[in-house]
Amino acid sequence: MTFRQALKAGEERLLSVGIEEAAHDSLALLSHAIEKDAADVLLFGGSLSTEQQETFDRLVERRAARYPLQYILGESFFMGLGFYVDENVLIPRFDTECVCEAALENLPQNARVLDLCTGSGALAIAIKKTRPDATVDATELSPAALEIAKKNAKRNGVEIQFYLGDLFAQAQGYYDLIVSNPPYVPKKDWESLQEEVKHEPRMALDGGDSGFDVYKRIIDAVKDYLKPDGRLVLEAGDGQAETLVGMLKKRFKSLHVRNDLAGRPRTVIAQNLK
């Protein structure tokens, strides 16, 4: 089978189960199966060996079962950086890049930064990579996720102090900026999530009955770790920004909401503790 024929067969199989980006995913899976860049596959063509065909077919079927593409490939990209991912960590989202951008825009020189619920380490690593003058700490409750974050820090050539524990566990001193993409999916919404999302760690998604359980814990404790003029930057789930702003008003003087590229309120920036 030629590359072109394989791409077409993969696309049709993925389309048959409702995967919208079937052409993209088929190309990514074929490139992975034959260990060639996507550009080479498209430009130069070629034919698959029997072993490559079997590998490609197996990967396509795995994706057709709605297993996340990033887990199949073992890689995801965030802020132009590559990250290893598997079922132990949440897949970095493009939407979260606006959270990272907001953090970077509010970062003073030589700042101390704390990333809560770091997961794959995407936020912490992207901040440190962009602002090497910053000192970045990160906490994570899952031991398996923390090991992946350490692996990703090494992969991207940055030094970050990682702490195993819940939220502010082991964090010391005061920070200029605290950032987090915490679990915020209400329990009642779990069954209605995309099938791909259900393969991701529930610990990284489940925000309790209301979706605000972890937000509340962060806000209640933040005064013990944030400098008086420091910033708290939080990702907000769909439809949650207004409620989150209401919660933060009790403790912060200045609040700002930033939309993602789709125009949805995605990032809440709080400044100046009361």
C-alpha cells in the first residue's frame, strides 16, 4: 500500500467514527508508524512494508476507539515546546496558552513563580523557558505525573524545583506570581465529556460537585504564599469566569478576565491582596 492509499484509508476509518480532524490524525499516525516527518510523507511518497502497514492499522484502530492522539504519539505541544504525555497527565491544551501568556505579561524581573497542579509541567516549563531569569517552583499531587514533569523539564533544558504534594505542599516563602490550571470539571458533567477526555486522569479534571472545590482551596490559602502586590493567574472552565471573579473579589483589589482565541473568558488575573 502506498502512503497516499494508507492516508486515505486511515482518514476514512476515522471519519466513520466521527473524528473531525481525521485527515490530520491519519497523517500523524502514518508518520509515527513509519518514523518519517509528515512533510516527507506528503512530498516524497513511498510504500509501506508489511510491518509498517500492520503498525499503522493498529494505531488507526486505537484512535478510532477514541483514544487521544497525543497519548498514542506520546507527545503534545504547548507554547511551541514539545512535551511527553501519557495517561498519567492531562494533555496540554491550546486554550491554556492564553493562561501562560497572561502569566508572562504579569511577571516582574527575577520573579519567583509557583505553578500549582503542574501535571506535565507545561505551564512551569514554558514560563521558565521564556523567562530564564525567573525562579520557578511547581507542585503536583500525583507521583507519576511529577516524574513526567521532571522528564519534560530535562527535555526542554530548564531547571525547576518540583514538590510532591497537594497544592502549596512544601512551597516556601512568598511568590511574585502563582499560576494554576486546576481541576474544574463538575462531577455531574463527567459522563458528558468527550470520550477522549475520559482517558485523561480524573484527578486532573474533577473539581468536585460544583467544579470550584480546588479554586476555593487555592483562594483560601494563597495569602500565605503570595506577595502583597503579587498576581494569581487561574484558568477558568467554560462559564466559570464570572463565579471565579466573585470568589476572588473577597481577597483581591484588582481583577481582570482575559479571553482565549475563541472569545471565551479563559484566564482570571488577580492582583493586590486585601
